[in-house]
Amino acid sequence: MGHRIRILIASPLGEVIAKPLEAAYDDVMVEVATDQDEFVRGIAGRVRFDVVTADLIWNRPSMEWTFDGLDVIDALRHADRLAPVLLATQGHSMERDHLEEARLRPEVSGVIAKSDGMMSLMSAIRTVALGQRLTATEQLSMRRPPLYELFVGRRGHTAARLAGAIASGNAADSASLAAAAKVSPNTANKLTSHYLGPIITQRREHDDRLPLTQATVYRWCGLHARYIVSWCRRHGHSDVLGELPH
């Protein structure tokens, strides 16, 4: 018997994909992880998979704020079980920040939209499993730098902590922001002028004809909340998040 392609499908609906995939190809072995615990158990101390396909945003209310496709990549790295990753998107605008980071991660061999259909998804999984990369069909605008590249360095990490405290609902004013982000009151007061304001401006997400206020920054954090929370969670800053939204 020749080598069987080992595939791990990380998705709440993984079984829906696994059965037709196994029926279509006789040389594949498919395992499914429908939540974070199953995924961690599925890779711990195991032979590396030929491909891991994962939802970019997990369509399960209990997991939207706690686990996503970027966590999958980091978990593979931490377990020393790196494998080519194929990410599946739902096409929602809330995925954009995640997608901007995913396209910069060397572990990602392709991104496919679920709306392309089951056959396209199964074909993409097999293509990546055989060591090939998918040709990018969607070019994201490069006019704005991704948050993944802006949350770097000391100032970037401070900006992310401030954003995380706001995005998770753990801060409502400068005093509570300083406490939640564990920064000085002076740093919290510079939220708009030194930390998040410049990021919003650099990404061209503010009308220059209007004042850039604290309320504007808080609204911006809400719009990017899922990615900000994900970034903080994955980079050791979970302490700023408090009780996550449900």
C-alpha cells in the first residue's frame, strides 16, 4: 500500500467535508477536529499531517472569540507539527483583518472561499496536501498596512493592549483603560494622539475632515474587535481582555 495523504480538517462542520473527501479519493486518511480541544489532541505527539485545512473564523458562537484559523497555525508551531495550512473563508467583512495576516504567514499555502463549493474545496485540499500552493485569486488592497504589521515593537504592543481592552469591553474611559491595559494614566490619555490614532490614520480609516476623537477610536476598536482580541490572545496579552463578548 502506498503513502496515504494525511489530512486534518479543523472546523465545526468538518465531518461534512471529511466523508465526501474520503469517498472521492482512495489514498487519503482524514481526521476531524470540531473544537479547540479536539484540535490540540489531534496534533499532540502525532505524525505530521500532509495538510491542515481550517476555518479562518470558526462559525460557532462559543468559539468566535476564543479560537480561529490563526490559532491553528500557532498551535501547529508550538507543537512542532507544522504542516501546509489551507484556510477556508466565509466571505464576511469581519474576516478581512484575519485574512490580511494569513496572507503574510509562510505556513499558509492557500485560502479558499467556502462559497466556491464542495468540489473546489476538496480539490484545493488535495492540491495543498501534494505540496503545491494555491494561486491567489483575490488581491487585497495594499493601500493600508495590516494590523499584523502595525502591532509590532514596544509601541505597537502597547497600542494592541489598549485596543484589546477596549475591543473586549474591558474599558469605558481613560481610568478603566489604564487599569485594564496595565499602563500608566498618561499612556491611556495618549490613546488617540500616540497609539491608536496614528494607526487609524495610517490605514486611512478616518475622514481627515473630522476630528479624531476618543469616541472614534472606541468605535474603530469595535469594528476590528475579533481580530484585535485574536491578536492579544495569540501574543500573550490575554490579561487585557477581561470577559470576552458572547
